[in-house]
Amino acid sequence: MLSLKKYFTEGLIQFTILLSLIGVRVDVDTYLNSQLPPLREIILGQSSAYTQTQFHNLRNTLDGYGIHPKSVDLDYYFTARRLLNQVRALDRFHVPTTEVNAWLVHRDPEGSVSSAQPSPAITLENSSGLQDGTSPDNGVRESGPEQGFGEELEDLGAVAPPGNGDLTKEDIDLIDILWRQDIDLGAGREIFDYSHRQKESEVDKELSDGREHGDSWRNGGNETLDRNLLVDGETGESFPAQVPGVVDQTALSLEECLRLLEATFPFGENSEFPAADASHLNEAVPGESESSAIQSGLLSPLLTETESPFDLEQQWQDLMSIMEMQAMEVNNTTAEILYNGTNGDLLTANYSLAPNTPINQNVSLHQASLGSCTQDLSSLFSSEIESPSVASSSALLQLAPDNSTGLNTTFGSTNLSGIFFPPQLNSTVNETTGSELPDPLGGLLDEAMLDEISLMDLAIEEGFNPVQASQLEEEFDSDSGLSLDSSHSPVSFSSSEASSSSSSSSSSSSSSSSSSFSEEGAVGYSSDSENVDFEETEGAVGYQPEYSKFCRMSYQDPSELRYLPYLEHVGHNHTYNMAPESKEKQSDFLDKQMSRDEHRARAMKIPFTNDKIINLPVEEFNELLSKYQLSETQLSLIRDIRRRGKNKMAAQNCRKRKLDTILNLERDVGDLQRDKSKLLREKVEFLKSIRQMKQKVQNLYQEVFGRLRDENGQPYSPNQYSLQYASDGSVILIPRALADQQARRKERKQKDRRK
DNA sequence: ACAGAGTGTCATCAT
DNA sequence: TCATGATGACACTCT
């Protein structure tokens, strides 16, 4: 997958960028029509995990194109034919216009067309205001009242380049059919408007992105989703509102938006996800069904076979391996859904945001579809999507509790020894050992079983075989073999980072970051980034071609790239519509997501991300450094960041190893204790057995000796005679004195042997 | 207030 | 010699 990603991003996209830069008109629309007709998205929704590919944003916003890259189904890239097809279609490549979301949520106090005055954030996001010429028009038309079919076609044409064949006739016919089917439900024509769908796709994307980024998603999703969704009072079905204009829609209050959204998506009591995602969720995150499958499909074959209790270890290893295979299958399923699914909900579903995640009303679309730097893509894809290992780990984490629950349920409610060992085993043991002896094997069984089960539970709770997860991670994440740091994930930022950043004021070495805080203040991230005086930057001078490598996008103004690394934690600034205190909260929220080194890097205007600084191979790292004219202070900071970052990961590995060692020792101690008790029980058993045999021999001796008679028919005196076992197996009667003499002789021999 | 866990960081050594 | 990993020790935050 990684190679695919690299191939796609570094090869194809750059080629595309190159073509567009030299003036070849790039439009993916035909390609999409041939491979993925827009109707598919109209019917099924968004289909690709490529949610943030914003390359060519500038050019395409300029052109007013409207195809969102999410519509690109990644699966098709697996075939060379598709690649070829794509390359052939490069001259008509389409690029998303995320500004649609921006101005839709923009609250225009003037009540005019809001997109006509793009805020600085919009400008940044869209790589300048070049789209100004098109987006107001689009905005009015797309959000305008329902239009006739002819107008609709015109509208489509307006969104897409005229005459480019955005929608084939079949598509239009299908749209028409669908529209006729749904029009009685109150759905307006524009629900099938491709550009309209596209905007909703953007919203979906933002929604999913927002979920990935924590509690910031919902607000943004509300604001955008609700702009044109109303609920039928009778049926409860949601449909696009026939709102006369953008302003009216955006004039909805947040409360109204929330209400509308919740009415639109009856998520259920504690569910954030639409019902449509539930199936995916089930597929991706095996819950009851999966665990029950494991119970029936995995346990039973093991349970039905009669195995020695000493094969327990092997049994459990088998079981664990099967479960891991199941988990891998689940991961594959997850990956497929991620690539083929209707939207990015699964991403968040895998990370299982708490159903009751509080809604941050103040956080909006800021994390949605950041301007095209693949740093965002890498943070999303390399660590979550394109790296199945991470996705697998998430799936594993999801799988594990379910499995453990299922197993616990099974084991807890069932006689364990009865399950794993047929009754005859235990009964046999009991019979041979007799009633007076404890049942060593039986007790051992239960003990071993419980211990093994607890160990298994422990392994599951520890993250379901973390060793394998890390191996998988290393296998797929060849870019950085040490990418265990989950804090880099945009979803699961470490609270410690937040804490460390918040604790920076007490740290002597963090004065710069503190000052940078005060400088940056509570005005909002992106605006801050934009307000940075570029000319004052010590380093980071000049656009470097490497940007095309590291930030795979086609920004034409290099200056816009300079501070994009800072935006890896920022996302878009859609906060211009927010109250200042909301911005403050968001700023604080995002500030706390950044580590101290990230703050330092930001304060020092380091022109690339900490992730690159830390994880790039040394050759690439040095190459990267050589591309920029960095001051000594910056270089020092960069090297410190790299050292600290690597050391941080090393410390995490070290602690993990230490913990594993402790756990292994704990397990070994338990095993040894079980072995010891088992040996003790066996010893007791043998001693008892020996005692019984001695008793039997004694009884036989008495019986035989008592039956012997001399010539007079009198019994022999046990004091004068004794029975002796001859070497040939016979038994002879000899005088006691001779027997004692022989016995003494034997003792001497034994003593001599011992010496 | 305190203890303990978790984490980041530094120093140091090993590879 | 440099880069990097491993690890003990310390400081800090959070629960």
C-alpha cells in the first residue's frame, strides 16, 4: 500500500502537476465518468479515502471545477490499466474546491453573497483568491432555489467546465430517474446536482475529518450539512432545503443547525454515526458477531478434540494465531471499506470516538481538507489509511475487547475442563489417583486453564499482541521504522503532549514557546500563520523544489508553502465565522495538541514538519536541511527536535520492552510455580504408590512365609528364617543369620559404589 | 496533600 | 566520528 501511495502521489500526481504547470489542461472528469460515474456517488455517496488531496486546488478553483478527489476510488489504482487511463485523462484532471465549504459557513453580516469577500483564511485555503471569479457564481447557483432541468444542466455546466462532458447523458438520465423517484419525498432537484453532491461530499469529508480530529467535527459538519437539509415533518426524512440563498442558510444559528442535523441523521440515542455506517462499523469492528464467530468457528474445533492438558500452550497459541488471522482479515475488510466506503466514517469508527463525545461548538471546519500538503495526507494516510498496520492496530484494538468479552463470556459460563478435555480424561485421572489423593491433574488443569486464560486476557488487554502489531507496523511503514508514536496520529494525540505543552510555562527551556504563545495569542491558528511576517523569517527562504516532493501539491506561489508545516495540526481556519472567544478556545485546543518541540519549531519558523525532522532518514534529512538556508539557531533546534523525537520513541520502545520483559517474567514465574506444584503432586503420588507397593509386598511375604512348614509340619520362626529373593527370580528360605550377613555385604557394596 | 503511573527529556554508553 | 538505539535518572503532569 505504501508503494502504491508513493507511486500515486509521487509519480502520477507530480506528473499531473507537471502537465498542468506546463499548461496542459488537466481534468479527471472524463476519467471519472468512465470509471466512476458521478451517479455512483450520488447513489452511494463518497467512495474514496482520498479525502484531502487538494493538489491543483489553485488551478481548478480558478477554473471553477468541482470534482472532488474523494470521488476517486483508490482501488482502481491497483490496476495498470486504470493508471494508464488516468494518465490519459490527465489533461482533464479535476481538483476539489474546498472553498465551497468555506463560504457556505461564512456568515456575511452584509447579507450579501458571502463568498464574494473571501476571508484571509479562505484565501490561504484556496491558494489565493483566484477562485473569486467563480465561486460566488457557483455559490449562488448551487445553493439557489430549485431550478428547472434545463437550468440544472446549465448549473452543472457552470460548476464544471462547459462542454467538458461532466455528466454523460446516461448520468443525466439516471439523475432524472432518481429525481422522479424521490421528488415525491420532497427531495429537490439539486440533491442530484453533482456539484451539490460534491459539496456534500466535502461536508462528509470534513465531517469524517473532524471526527478524526476529535471533537471539532460536529460543529463544522452541522454548519455545512444543515445549510440545505430540512426534515419532512411527517416522514422525518431529510431533504435539501429549498433555501433561496446562501445567506439565508448560513444565517441558521448553531442551535438550529444542530437540531436540523440531529433530525436529519437520527443517529440513535448515543450514536454519532448514521445508520448507514453501522454496517461498516460492524464489518470493520467485529463486535458480537465476530466474537460469536470466534466462539463457534474457532473454539469448537479446538474444543471438540481430545488433547492432553499439556498441549494447552499449543492450543492457546493456535487459538491466538487464528484470532490474529481473523483480526488481519478484519483489517483487510477495514482497509477495503476505507477505500471503497461511502465516506470516511470508518476512520473514526475504527478509532471509536465515544458516542457521547461532547460537541465543541466552537470548532468548525478547521481540520477539513487542508491545503493540499501531503503532510496532511501522510498524517492521515500513512498513519491511518495507507498503512494497514495502523489501521489494523486500531481494528485490533477494537477487536480485542470484543473477543475478550466473547471469550470471557464463553469461558466464564462454561466448565473449562469440560470444554477442553473430555470427561474421560479427568475421570481417568481421578480413578488412578484414588480418592485419598488429591486430583493432581484435575487441579492442575483448572489452575493451568485459568492461568492461561488470564494470560490470554492479559495479552488481549495489552493490545492484542503488540509485538505483531509493531511488526506489522514496521512492515508497512517503511518510511519510518519507528512510527509507534501514536501521538502523531491526528486522531489520538497524546494527552501528554498537551500536558507537556501546557506545562511548558514551568519549564525553563520553554520560554520561547511560551513567548510564542503569547505572540500567537488567541486569534486563531491559520490567521496567525498567515500573519507571520515572511520576510522576517531567518531561514525558510525561497521555495525549494523539494516541496513538490514533500508537499505534493501544485501551489504556484511558493510563499504559500512556507508555513504549511505548521498547519499540520491546524487544518483550515474556518473560524472567521466564529466569535472571538470561540477562536480562543479553538486556538487553545490546537495549541495543546502541539508538542513543545512543535511550538518551538513554529516559533523558529522551521519550514518543515517535526514529523519529517524526526522520521526522515539521515540522508534525506541532511538533504532537506541543505535545501534551506537555515540559521544556526534553526539548525540547532532542528537537530534537537530530531534527537528528542528519536529519543522519545526510543524511550517508548524501551518502556514497552521493559513492560514486556516484566510480563514475560511474570508469566515465567507462574509457569514455574505451576511446574513446581505439578512435580510436587507427582512426587506425592509416587511416594504413595511406592508405599502401597511396599505394603503389598509385605503382605505377600507374610502370606508366603506363614504357609511354609518344616519337616515336622511346624511353621518356621520369623526370627530364625527369612525369605530371600534369588537372582533368578525364585524365592528361597534361608537362615536369618545368613540373610543378615548377605544384607551387610550388600550394604558394603552399595557404600563402596557411592564412594 | 500525597502516591503512583505515564511521559518527556537528558546524559551516557553501546553499536 | 557521527548517527542512532538503549536505558537509567529526573522532572513534570495527571489521576
